[in-house]
Amino acid sequence: MSNTINQSRRNLFSRRKSNVIRPPWSKSDIEFTDICTRCDKCIQICETHILVKGDGGFPEVNFAQDECTFCKKCVEVCPEPLFGDTNETPWQIKAVINDTCLANSGIWCQTCKDNCDPRAINFTAAIGEAPKPHISLELCTGCGACVSPCPNQSIKIGP
């Protein structure tokens, strides 16, 4: 019997989605999934209902319906040491606007700007064109307020 480990087979079971967004102030994804007991307390207490049961039953953020208000309730209710200091930046994710933005088709739309409380999204006017959006990475909190109102699903939140 061989004592070697088949790494390709092992990797099959240890793969995790790299685009998953965990609750704000969460530790790294590997630490998170090692410690989280999947008790659902954070999902139940989330005031905007953006925390959902993801792969393996672990909580994930889904901005399809609403935004994160950074209320800290998920941190406060969690019985496990899953979260960092809430005085720090909640996460390192930002909004990204893709090429399907209606402004790129000449359609005047500023829904994302209207929903952005930190005013991280601004539009640049150009003669004969619809204003084009620009995101200030310094101002963007990654809250996701711009995601669900976008009529073309042109905004994603990610690293």
C-alpha cells in the first residue's frame, strides 16, 4: 500500500468558489469555512437579507435584492470567532461596471449613482453621448447598493 497522496484528487474535494463574498469583517475564506458551524444565526438576523445559504451551507453575500448596511448584527450574533475588528474596513471588495452598462449603448441611466450613498459613482458628460460612469475606488465601500437597481445587471461586486 502506498503512502502517497493523490493531489489532483485531493484538490477536487478542497476546491472552493473564489468569487464568494462572505459577511463583512469575515476572516479569510479558508478560516471562515473551517470555523463556521453553519448555525444560520447571521442569515436570520441580516436586516437586508443579503446573507444567504451558499455552497455547503456557509453564509454568502448576495446583492441581488439589497445592500449591506454594515449594521454589524452578523458579527454580534455569531458565537464563533469568525470576524475581525469592526473598526477596520469591512472587506476589500468594490463595485465594477461592465460593458453592458446602458450608458455604453447611448442610453441615459444613472440609477447606480442615485443609489450610491458614499457617492462613489460619478458620470462624465461628453458631447453627443450619454454620460459614462466612473467608480471612485477610494469612496466605494462595496456595500452593493448599486447592484440590484441596475436595470441591465451591469454591476458586480468583487475584489
